Amino acid sequence: MMPPMYVGPLSDTQRQRLERGLRSRDAFELRRCQILLASARGERPSQIAAHVGCTAQTVRNVLRAYRAERAGCLRARSSRPKQVAPLLDAARCKSLRAILHESPRAFGKPTSLWTLALLAKVCGEQGLTPAVVSIESIRRALQRMRVSWKRAKHWITSPDPRYATKKSDAIG
């Protein structure tokens, strides 16, 4: 078992900065200052977590961040990822294009028209994506491939074998 983590002794300026943070309107900064001051008093991470209302791992993460950045860790950073890679990259888009050139019936589907939802489902089944993705992901992949997409139209048809002749007679 590893010994408990502590922030260690604080200088007067560091302590003043953390005590000033206790009066902050930002809840993130307030909680971090509470954690760091409690650690400077010698409390264990599990005790601090119970007092502040978080997990012991959160306390340890704050202590590590303070050791690395000092007062810089008191400001919340963006939770957005630094880079986002699309699930359907260039190599997978080629496979997607090949799927589009086939009928959905070739994949065991009961229709002959592609929809975005159906395409997403087939991509998941064929292993092109790790799971069934949203129709927005498919639409963006098609947009990157410069494939124009229009919603499939459902035409009215009849099971009557003479439907085509009757229709042509009616239309003229």
C-alpha cells in the first residue's frame, strides 16, 4: 500500500492564494482550494473526500495537478477533446462508397432504397464502424466524400400485375 498523498507545506503566498480562492464565485476553484488547504493541514485524501463531497481519486488528481501546475490548476479547463478524429476516415469512406453502389437487398435488407439510418445500420453490421453510428455521422462522411444525398422517396406502387399498363393508360 502506498503512503497517502499530501500537498506538503505551503509558503505564505501560496496559502494566501488558496485562502483567497475560498471566497471565489467559481465553484471549481473553491472546491480545489478546500482540497488543497485540507491536505496542507495533513488530512488524508479519503477524509478530504468525505468532507468536500467527492471521491478520494478526485482529491488525488487535484494534488497531482497542484504539484505539476501550482496555482494554474485552480482554473477549470475546457472538457472538449483536443482532437476529434471521425469514425469514418478516408479508408473507411472508400468502403462506404462501395456499400452505396450496392443495393440494400445485397445486405439482407427488405428495401431497395438507402436511407441514412439503414446505411448506419449496415456500416455497423459490416464492421465499418465499431457500433451503429448516428445518421449525422453518416451524413457528414458523405459530405466529406462530396456525395450529394437526398432522402429516399417512397413511390406508390400496387401488387397488381397489370399496374404498369393501367398507370400508363391513366397518364397517357
